[in-house]
Amino acid sequence: MAKKPAARIIGTGRAVPETVLTNADLERIVDTSDEWITTRTGIKERRIVQRGEKTSDYCIKAARLALESARVSPEELDFIVIATISGDMRFPATAVYVQGALGAVNATAWDISATCSGFMFGLYQGEALIALGRAKKGLVIGAELLTTITNWTDRGTCVLFGDGAGAVVLAEATDERGILATYIGTSGDQTHLLYCYGRGTAGSLNNGASTTDDVMFMNGSEVFRHAVRTMGKAAVETLARAKLTPDQVDWLIPHQANIRIIQATAERLNLPMERVFVNIDRYGNTSSASVPIAIDEARREGIVKDGQTVLSVVFGGGFTWGGAAIRF
């Protein structure tokens, strides 16, 4: 029997740019096609920011929606943790700007960098704080403006990424609903396969990186190979920690990186795709934002219902990975 959860998600929110970049649009930018992109990634369109927009702008929007759905005031928050690799500046942390904008005067705020796994690392931290009695309520946000560090001449990567933010409000669990298990991992042996020297999204190069130091590099085939294997293992390990079997999972909500990776993860668990939530076709890979965006969409559309169990798994550069089993 699994132990009673220490923390639960009581509110969710998401924010994405209004501008839509379709595969047809990309055909006019690089040598690619809608058929090629769709077949290999499952992506049809993605949202992209306009010049002058910052990561914190979307964090604030997503956070306000999450707080509204949780019926929690900003003053009740004990912490705000933001997972991002495309923050406003090198410093201060993007979370500091969000804390100030929300008026969360009692919250401590910080950023974490774990690439596409960032939200899961944040969830791990937030749950631990509540379990230890160090906090009662907090915000965990995953947010990326990856198109600001995308190489738009590289057809292998520029078709993949989109922008947005997703947020959840954590609170002490009062019944059997909540976070049943979390799991995170890291291996620094393959850092050369996915990296970016980088700079912040509030700088003058917003939406127009000018040198190779400003954009991300990815060895797509090698990252794909590691992701397929590692996300499957993360799913198995997370279920083991939650003392669950795959047939007890109502929904798999994985990192929305690539439809083939998602399918491979479902196959590892023998889950039909009808029990896998997918929105990569509309948002692309939003890195650390993908899981909270998907959770919010699935909850608000009534797809994931109260009492149902969700398994979420992630994989990102570093390499990093993780998972969470959550009963809503």
C-alpha cells in the first residue's frame, strides 16, 4: 500500500504566445516540408514569442491562472520555483521578477536549470519542502522561450521548438489524492550532445540570435536514442516508487518532445495511445513547459478527472530525466 501523499496539485495554469508558426511557414524559411516534420516529430504548429516578450511575462500569466483555479492568493505562497533555461537574464532569477509581479511577499523565489526535465525537478523540490513541513503552499512553473535561442538555419532543430509556460500550485495533501512518487536523475557524460552557451531573453538579441554561441546545438539522432531508452526506464522506476502497475495508470502525460519518443514510452508500459495525452502537434517541444502545459490543458478540458492517476515522465539535456505519479 502506497503511503499517503504529502503534497498535491490544487491548481493549474498555462500561457502561450498568440503567434502561430505552422509547418507551412517553416517551408518558406528552411528546406523542409510539412510531411517531413509531421512524420518525424508529430508537430504541425508551434507558438512563438514576438520581440520584446520575456519568459517572466508568460510565467506571470500562467501563475495567475493557476492561483485563480486553486483559489489561493499570492500572499499565501511560501515558495516560487521556476524551471527554465531561457530566463529573462543571467541574474537575477526569473522567479524573482515573478514574485514581485504577483505580490507574493511571503514567498522565497528561485530558478532551476534542468532543461526539458526542469518542471519535474521543481516538482521534486516543492513536494520535498511540503513533506518536510518547511512550506504549506507553493508555485512550480516550467517556462521556456526556446525560439529565442533557436538556429533558424538548422532545419533539424528549428522545426521542433515552441514557447510557453505552465504552472501548478502545490499544497499539503489532505486525503489520498496527491503526488504519489517523484523521481529524478542526471548523467553528465553526454553534455556535448545538447547544449547552448546562451544569454537571457530580455536582452537585445531577443528573437534574433546572431552567433553560434547564442543558439542551441543538438545532435538529434543521439538525443533521440537516449531519450527513448531513458524515458521508458524513468516510467518504470516512477511506477515502482509509487507501488503502481501500468494498468493502474489512467493517463500518461509525457514530455512532448517527439511523437515517436512518446509512442515508444507508451509501448514500454504496454499502454494504448488512447491513454496518452498528446498536444505536441499544436505546441511543439516547449521543454520544461511541456508537462505543466499538458496537465493544465488535460484538466481544464475534463480529460483528466478527479480520482484519476497520471504518470508523467521527462527527459532533457544534461542528460536529465525524471517522473511523477499523481492522483488528481
